[in-house]
Amino acid sequence: MIVLSTDHRGYDLMQKIKKYLEKLGLEYISVGANSFDPTDSYATYTLKANDIVAQNEKNIGIYLCGTGLGTAMGANRNKHIRAVLCDHPKYAYFGRKHNNANVLVMPANYVSFGKAKRIIHTFLSTDFEGGRHIARLEEISK
Ligand code: RB5
């Protein structure tokens, strides 16, 4: 299951991402935000989405906020979440391959929809390499 979360800054990009995922035939659930209303907080949505992603190792999250910074910080507060902030496909590639990331965070203010699609495609199609990276990830999960 793909879990979507954004604050008001990412609302517009997230609407486009939803359509993109639907076109790919991928199911998702969205915890919000549901408008451009600036009172919506990235913290609230991030923590809600974290709880759902953490329920199953196969779940992944796609989270947005203006810079992605606050959301990435909030996402990584949960010890079952491995969130990477990506503004380029290469980060999504290594985030999956080396860090087994289960949450992709993007800065809605700084990525176009076209770039976001390339980042999402890379994140979804790259497998964790395992091997030497396993012990490193275990160490930071203690
Ligand atoms: C909202 O104004 C902004 O602070 C938020 O989207 C994000 O960039 C926080 O890290």
C-alpha cells in the first residue's frame, strides 16, 4: 500500500501525483491535506501517515511539504520509518538501493511534476541491495 501525506504547500503537486499513481494502476491512501488551507500542519499528517506505513514492511510512503525538511524530520522520528528527502532521481535510487527507504519525501516548492514523476518511478522500481547495507541499517534502528 502507498500512503500519501502532504501539507498545504504540497497540495497541488499531490493532486497530480494521485492521478499519476491511478494511471499506473497503483492503490494509495491519503491522510491529507485536502486543501490549500495554510493551517494544515505537515507534522499532523506526517505522524498519521507514519503509523500506517509502519503497519507493514511492504508499505511505502510518499510525503510532501514545501521544502520536505520538516516532513523528513517528522517521518524519521518513527523507528520503523526510513525516510529520504529527494529532489533528484539519483537520491531516490540510492535511498532504495543502499538505505532501503520506505518513505520518499519531496520538496513540493522545488520539484516540478515531471521531476516528481521521475523520482517516484525510480523509488518504486529500485530494489534494496542488502549485503553490507543491512548491518548499517540495523545499527541505526537500535
Ligand atoms: C509551510 O509553510 C512550510 O514550513 C512547510 O511546508 C515545510 O517546508 C516545512 O518544513
